[in-house]
Amino acid sequence: MNINKTSATAMIAVLFYLAGCNQSQQAAPTAPPAAAPTTAADSSAAAIDAAIASTARLPSDSAQDEWRKPKEVLSFLGARPGMHVLDYFSAGGYYTELLSRIVGEQGQVIAYNNAPYLKFAKDEPQQRYGASRLANVAQLTTPPGELTVTPGSLDAALFVMSYHDLYWKLKDPDWGSIDPAQALAKLVAGLKPGAVVVVVDHVARAGGDTAETVDALHRIDPAVIRRDFEAAGLQFDGESMALRHATDDHTKPVFDPSVQHRTDQVIYRFRKP
């Protein structure tokens, strides 16, 4: 094949031009992929994990994590930064501290007790809240029938193994007579529309007198919980099975060594319309 000098020169020029274009295309910078947006669920999960992992918690707290399963409970509650939460009958404040760390500076936790519950907690509240250790926690101590919360101020409330005590007929003048319906009405008034309440409690067999069952076993029939909260105007919003223990003997007191920390526990969530 005969190629004259002019044609050869033109072909070489075209090849160099195409090579240059190819190098230019390869050298063009590639934009990094856009970061995935942070969702409320992501924020909640990260805050819960960080709270549980905190080395600043009281030394005795982490030993309880295995049987309390706080990640599952607090995830079911939807705990997240900025929330205002009431920890009902918070006692020594195990859950109050976790909530405090989750809601952060923009949130608040009310550690609510009556006088006997606070007495039962001994010096733990002072260890936990003294010297403004948890600055976003407000302690509130008053009988359940006199509980006053700013109307529509709460995003959530949490009962952990304590709702049954509203039925307890404790022979203590400081305990007084508690009407569960009245106590719930006081709480519900403080909830925002859409706010949730999570109740964790020891399961009792169905039927029987609730007050007698509570006095003897510190357990409650889950049907009573659901009945009471729905009667208070809240909607049933789901159940978590995280603390169900099928081998639990529902006839034993919860402090019996054979079942303590391994009782069958119901976890219900209710929502204010």
C-alpha cells in the first residue's frame, strides 16, 4: 500500500490529538459520592449506643445492662437527642442517666419518685445527680395523685418494672392510697400529641385481684396494663419481645433467686393521639 508523505503526517497528527483527548478525559477529577443523609433513626441509635458505652456512668450500672437490655428498651421508646422524657418511679436512676446522656443539652429528663421510692433508692440519687453531675435531670418527688407536669411538654415517658406499684397497698403512711387512673390522667396531661409511653413490667397470670397479685408477687397481668393505658386515652402502639422469658414461673415473687433478673417481662408502647 502506498502512503504519501502528506497523508502520513496528517494521520500522525490525528493520532496525537486523540491520545491527548483520552489523557484529558482520564485526568478529569471524579466528584466524591454524596454522603447519605442522617436520619432520626440513625441519630437515635448512635446516641443510645454512646450512652450505654459511656465510661462516665456509675460503676454499678454496666453490670445491669445484660439483664435489663437497655438498648432494646430505649430503641423501642425512640429515645433521641433533644427529647423531654419522664422516668416514672425512677428509683436510683439507672434509666434516668442513660436518658440524660441520650437527650443531651437540648433535652431534659424528669426523675420522678414518690417519697418511699426515693427512700428505697438510698444514696444512689445523690451519687448520680449530686454536684450537677447530670445537669439536664430534674428530680421531682411527690405522690402520684399530685404529679404536676407542664401540659403538653413531654415527648415520652418510661415505666420500668414500676407500673404495678400503682396498685400496691403498702402499709406506709408516706405511700398513701394511689388511684392508678388518677395517676395516669396526671401523666397523660403532660404528654405532647404523638408522645409515647413505654411500660416494662413483670408478667403475672391472667385474672385474679390485681392488688393482691402485686402485693404477693410484684407482678401484673399485661391485660390490666393495656386496659388502663387505653382507658387513659392512649393508643396501643406495639410490643417488644426483648424481655420475654418463657421458662419463668409466673407464680413466684420477682425477688425469688430462681427468677430474679430472669422474669418474663412485657414491653408495651402507647401513643397519645
